[in-house]
Amino acid sequence: MNMDMATMRPVIVKQLPEMLSVEQGRAFLREAEHSLTAARPQVVLDCSRVRQLDSAGIQVLLRCLEEAMKRNGDVKLASVPPAAAAILRMTRVDGLFEVFDNTSDAVDSFYQFPAFAFQHEALQSGYANSGTESIA
């Protein structure tokens, strides 16, 4: 467990099993429930062991995301094997999650301020550039 120092909320890393059948999915959701129902949960699902991803597994991922979002939190995926990534793309579920190459990058992403927020803030405060300068 890593700690987000700005908000003092933990970033929880959960390891997904090799296969998420209906029963394994239920067991995983029961085990992850506490992490997903906290205030503003920040969860990284480590997919490195996933060998088979079917509709039951996708439902587990979506349920995790749904529970976190109900509480203004987020779920990010890390270390998704190529076969599982292909299934996520085919089902168009990949666009619902931020996906990272490893758990460390996924955890670190909770600490970073999104770049678009700077641009939005600049536009709101009247500091938008005239198009001749760029923001780095």
C-alpha cells in the first residue's frame, strides 16, 4: 500500500488471479470490497498474472470501477498481458480505464496533477496565450 501524501489516502494495489471465472470473480470482489468502498478509493489492479479474461472477468473489472466511481475514486490497470489487452480492446472496455505498463507507474499516476487541469485553469483565469507561445 502506498500513500498519497497530498490527500493522505492510500493507493491500494490488488493482484488479479490468473482466471476470473464467475466464482473467482465473486471471491475477488468480496476481498476487494473494503478497498473499493472507502472514501475516494484509489485502486490499481495488477493484471500481470491474468491468463484468461472472459465476460466474467470483464464484469469484475467494470464492477470495481463502478464501485470506486460511486465514491469519487478511480481504478487503474497495470501490467495487462497482450491477450487480455486484446480482449479489453475488442470489448471497448480499454477506454474506460487508464492502463499502465507496471504497478509503479499506475500508483505514481495518482500523485500527478493532470496536465489538462493547468490548461483549463489558465483559460479560466484569463491567462490563455495568444497562440504564439506554447505551454510546456
